[in-house]
Amino acid sequence: MKTLSEKISLLNEATLQCLAEAKEGNVIESFTQVGLEIFAADYGFAWMHSNITNDLELKYKTPGIPFEPLKPREHGSAMEVMKTKKPLLIEA
């Protein structure tokens, strides 16, 4: 397991690498992969609003992911976070 400072370093490195990146998809892929490493996840994916239609588009998914990610529900917690731009803590 990585320490907090190692995780922050990974994010800083990704940020520096992406500063000169022109392709949005490459930036999303980079940060998704860093997130996978930080959380020790097996796979991941990222949705983003389209610049043209404002509809959500799947921008990145781990190669070989065992399923096709479903679009977030219109009134679900993921959409609430995207609309309010505030983190949502769900306690068990």
C-alpha cells in the first residue's frame, strides 16, 4: 500500500505530464490510471460531458474490462456530484 505522500506524488507527476498534453482523452486516461494505482483497483472508467451535446460520453475504460460501463443515472449520486461540483460522502 502506498503512503499518502506517494499518492500525492503520483498525482503531481500526472499533472506535470499533462500540462503540455493537447488531447483531452490522454489527460483523462492518465488521471484514471493514476486513480487506479492509488486505489489499487483492477479496472476503471471515466465519463465526461460532451462539449457539443452536453451529454455524458465514456471517455476512458481500462482495456479488457469485464463489462460495458453503464451511463450514470440522471438523478443518481454521480450526477448530483457532477452538477453541484461538490464531493458526496456516503456513510454506511
